[in-house]
Amino acid sequence: MKKKLLSLLLAATMVVSLAACGGSTSNTPSAEPTPTKAAAKNTPAAQATNTPTPTPVSVQEMKFSQAPTVKSTAKVEDRLPVKTDVFIEQVDANGNPLEIGVYGGNLNLLGGSSGWNTSRAMLETIIHYNTDGSYYPNVIKSYSVSSDYKVWTFKLREGMRWSDGEPFTADDIVFWYEAVHKTNFDTKADWTALRENDEKNGDFAVLTKVNDYEVTWTFQNPKYPASFIENGDFKWCWAPEHYLKDLIPHSVWAESTLSDEEVLIKAKEKGLDFEKVKDLGKQTTYYFWNWPGIPTLNSYVISTEAGLNNYKGATCEYLRNEYFWKVDANGQQLPYVDKLVYTMTTAEGQEILLFLSGKLDVIGVTMDKISSTLADAGDSADLRTFSGSGWGTCQITFNYTSTDKNLADLFAKSAFRQAMSISVDRNEVSGLLYDNFLDPGQACPSIGNFGYDEEWSKKWTEYDPAAAKKLLESCGLVMGKDGYYDFADGTDLLITFYYVADSGDDKTYTVLKNYWSKVGIRTDAREFTREAYDQKIDNNDWVASCGPTTSIGGLGLNDRPAPFVPIAEAAEWYGEYGTYYQYSGEKGVKPTGDFQKLVDLYNEWKATPDRSKKDEIALKIYDIHKENLWSIAYLEGIGSYKLINSKIHNFPDNLVSADLYQYDNIAHFWTFFIK
């Protein structure tokens, strides 16, 4: 099984050409940054596959059709945008042609209490990402930017409609911006994508309606792609004015004439029962897909039937959006599947039993359950692998801004970090903790991700306790009579690792401790609740971490820069250096040396509009990480794995799981069909 999964991950590294994504020139922006391959270092991703090219389709000659269960009396042509603006789905996120599907059936999914859980199968956003990091306009027809990067233009799809049939126009963007977002009715007014200088308190961009299907965003200073269109938080910029305009009180929006009490009453009349305006705003304009009656642009809309319309309920259903604006290459309106049915489980492991009994069609599964579950399922199940974005498993890091000078000086020495790395037998660790499922590895980009470097993945991974002792002595440590190293001034060396309760890191520490002890490193561990742990990190009151809650690295700077660069109170590995950046030097510790180089390169990266140059700068940041290895990982990164009903078609394999890609959303559930 391990070899099979490894081959799947290797296949995921092949770069595909996704220029055809969307299926027609109407889905290609006039000024989209050119997708670039991740330079020579992204081997073996530099090898292109021979992905079949979809047969070109002529939208003008296309005849549209619909699912037989559609209840609307309006013709399918009248529920879609004008022909030139219809979105034609032809390829998946890997660039492979989609099968032409058949209508019908339900897709049974696992429910969850998180407001985001249901969005993964249906959420439609400004742009969609492909597995190779390229992207294309999605809800919007196209975008462009002025030569000085101060004016961004969005063009919409003429004739596109909300799920209740009302027109979707530029007015819905203006309404969202002025009444919902800038007022903080959605509680998300700190999106830096729409602020000057990428600051949460910067001035808002000026939004101008050009016509019913075009708007511009104007900034005083250049706003580059990474800060705007590529921004992971800037997922959408619209709200149904016709439905929400009487749900915003004057206390929030100056143009409203309604009191808080009047708004809450009107909301209740629409089935939206909230005690506070703040809760009403966040749920109806940020988690809107979870509330019955609210029009959306998504492929599915939550049922209005009592007992089936609570996303936290035992069973919740989402029905086909009959005004969905995408079709397949044959002109069939998507989605194919009639509805999504979410079932909440009540006991640990119950989802596997439900899957085997056919009551769930897709489940996430841990490595240790894959082989046995597939064996039990036989031909009725298939495996889908998502490459992870994490930089290694069994990760540790140290407090480089520790107030204990002896510890801070020791941690700063690369020889010490190398000793901590090579003192551990990674093969044994894999056997003890993961049944030999994971290979030895290091804290570096996973196979298939930008910047993957085989040399980096093997750095300091050889098991050599004798060499580890020599390295420790080169750091000035002195072996004591008790068999453990002390500082040269006679002070005991004790490294206390902090970890979060119920994270499993207690088991990791127990295994690693034995190896460190054998080379003379005395360690201890302390367990905290997540809240107490975070407080210790924020107060700089810690020594080392086993299983840092924000581990080093990830998918890339576009996704989340904070794990790569000390720019916030976010990742443990850079301690108070990040605090210094976040508070403009008023708090924290001023970074020096390579830590400061990371910050300088990041600022250069943000100010660079050219995609290929941005990649070059990002790789320089990666080089610094490779040189220093501030965090140590002992095993390769873990991916994520899903078991699916083998009757499901168009569920791609070898995807990438990451926040920037909306996790499972990259699979494009609206193209699935059951056969």
C-alpha cells in the first residue's frame, strides 16, 4: 500500500498545461499572470505529462439541456448566461478531460459542525486554482489590471442569475462592498486584498460600477496580483441585494432606515432567527450557504424543508441550483447529481461503517485504515490521494528568541540542530509511529509542491549518533558525569518540549526522547491545552515545541506567507521576530541575519508583479530555509486520503489539499456523476 501511495504522489508532481481550463476563450482573463513552472528546483515536477487536449467546442452552435428533475418552468437557455458567457467545464484541476456525465442520484457526504464543511463541495469563488498553482476566472468572466497596477477591472457574465432566478449584476458587488463588507456586517472588513498597502487598517479601495456587468477597483498605490486576485481570503465580492437589503440596520449601514429590532424581525420572517445583528451579519453574508432561502451562485443550495435544512443536523440536504451557470462540453447544465446529502456521525469510526454499507459515498481516511477498508469494500471503493502541503511529519522547533541566553545561543547554532536531527533513527520512528507507512524526511516542501528539492528532503536525515555527539561538543557543550551534556559554564542543559493535549505529540515526544537521551541530550515535556499553549508562545515563555501548531512552510507564499516568513504572531519557529514585524518594531525582537533576509525577500516578493520573478524570489526564501533548517522533521509530509464509491465519475486523483485551493473544492463536485 505504501508503494502504491508513493507512486500516486509521484504522479501528482507532473506539471500539466491548464490553459484550456474553463473550455472557452470567454474564461481567459486579458491580463492573467502567466502560470510558471516551479523552476529547476521543483523536480520532478519539471517533467510535463502528455495530457490529452479536450476537443474544442463551439458555444454558438451548442444546444443546452437540463436535468429531468428541474422544476423551473423557465427554459434552460433563459436560466443560463448569454451563450458567449456560459462557463463550459471541460477539464479537471489536473488538466485531464472530463467525462460527459448523466443526470441523477444523490451524493452522500459526511456532515460536520464547522460552517465551512458543506462549502467544500459547492462554493464558487472569484477564481479557481489548478493543482499546478495556475488559476482562471470563475464567477467573474475576466479580469484585467492597468499597467501601473492601480486599477483592477472585473467583467461579469451577462445574463447570469442568482439561485432564485434574480439577475446577478454589478449592483450586487457594490451592495456587498458598501453595505456588507466595509461596514463589517460580514465581520471580515480586515481583508487586506481590498486595503491600501496590504494593511488591515489601510484605506479601502474605491469601487466603481462601470455598467451592469463591469466594475473597477482603484487603489492609490500599486496592488499586485499576489495581494489582490491571488489573495486566499478574497474569495468572493458579491451579495444578493434584493434579498439582504432589508436585513441591514441603520446602526451598520447609513443608507438603511431600519432599526436593529426591525431587522431582526424581518430576518425571523425569512426563517433567520438570530438574537444579535452581529450574528445575523456574519452568518448570512459570510456563511451564507448554510442558511435556507439565501440566494447563492453555488452549484447547490440548502433545502428549505424543515428537518433537512440544518447543516448541524443529523441529515442535511443541498439541492441542485437550477440557475447554475456552468455546462459540460455537450451543453448539459451542471451539476449532474440531484442533491448532496450530509449525514452527521455520532461515534468515532462510524463513517467507515456507513461507507461500507453504502450510506456514504466519500470519506476521509487515515493511513492506518486505508488497506483494511479497501479490502472490506472490494470493487465498490476507490482511493483518491491529495498531496499534502506540510513540510514534514514529527516536526520540532526551538525558541530562537528565548530569554535564556544559553539556550538562544545554542539553538542558533546549525551544528546543534543537525545533531538533534541525525541522532534519531527515522526508519525506526516510522515503524513505531506509522507502521512504516512514511519514509524518512525533513522539514521541506512535499513532493509535488512548489520548491520540492530531493537534496533538501534528505538533508540531515542519516542516522549517526556518534557524529551527533561530535557536533554537540563543537557547540561548546561538555559531557557531565551523569552522561548528559551541560553548558560550558556548568549549567545543566535541559530542553523542555511543549505540546498540545490530545494532539498525539505526546507519543512522538516519547519516541524521540529515547534517541536524544542516548546521545546525551536531556529533555522534558509539558502538555497544555491549546489556549494555554498559545498563551505560552505569545508570551515568549517556552523553550521548544514538539508538533508546533503552525508548522514551518506549506503550499507557498500565495497560500499563507506567515509560516514561511517572520511577519506575524503566527508560527513558533520564528518566535518574537514575527511579533516585531507585526507591530512595526514596537514589540518583539528585531530579526537579524537570515531571519531579516527572509523579511527583506518577502517585501520584495510582495512588490513584484511578474509571476516568474516572484517564483525566483520565493526560491531564494526556500534556499535560506534549506540552509538553516530552523525546524526539524523526521518523516516525510503526510498527505490526505479519501475513499470514494467506485460508481462516482470525474473525481480526479493526485490533487493537492490546501487552504488556497479550498481543500476538497478543487475536486469540482458539480462535475461528478454516478454510473
